[in-house]
Amino acid sequence: MTLLEEIPSETFHEASIPVLETKRLALRAPRLEDAKTVAALANDRRIAENTARIPHPYKTADAEGFITGANKAGGEAVFLITLRDETVVGACGVVLQKLMGQERTPELGYWLGVPYWGKGYATEALHAVIDYA
């Protein structure tokens, strides 16, 4: 079964999210112990200005809410983007959205911590997510 098929939300949990590996990155499901790191990276006004769903300021409680809600809905795959040494640099994912009651359409999203901008990490991560989906 692929991500783009209808998956009941009660069967789609973190355990079903694989680790995706690229030349420089590993993408994995977010864990609650990542909350402080995610909050520190995402708490930059420039990230909020460039995303649709990240508020500013972004606190640890926001990160905890993101993590506990990730990969619970059917048709959703959320990953943390990490370097091969496990340093968290951002997040990305794909979700199936209904547009005006029509067929479900995949939507990609991502953000990177500002120190990691301009290095090609988002492109590399999103290629992996697209291949997975």
C-alpha cells in the first residue's frame, strides 16, 4: 500500500513511517524528545514568514503539539530532516488534501532551521519524500 492510497487513521502511526536515507540526510518520524531542538530551530520569524502553519514565536509546547499530532491522520507522512550525525535541521512531509470536496491531492511541506538554508538540504529531502509517496 502506498501513501497515496486511503489509509485509516487508526492504523497510520509513527511505527509505519520508515527512515528515508539520502546521500547526506536521514529522514525519520519526529519523537517527543526532539521538541526542544525543533522549537529552537523553528522559533525564527523568517521561518514563520515562509510557511503557512508555523507561528512566531514558536515555543516548546508548539513543537510538542506538532510531534504528538504528526503521522496520526490517514494519508500523512511527516519526517524530521537530520544530518547523518543525527543533527535535526528541519522537517518535511506530504499530506493528502481535499480541495473543494474533490479528489485528494498531495501537498508537500517543509521548513529548515536558518543555519541550514542554502545547502540543498530541502531539495534532497523532498526528492526522498516524493520517491516515498
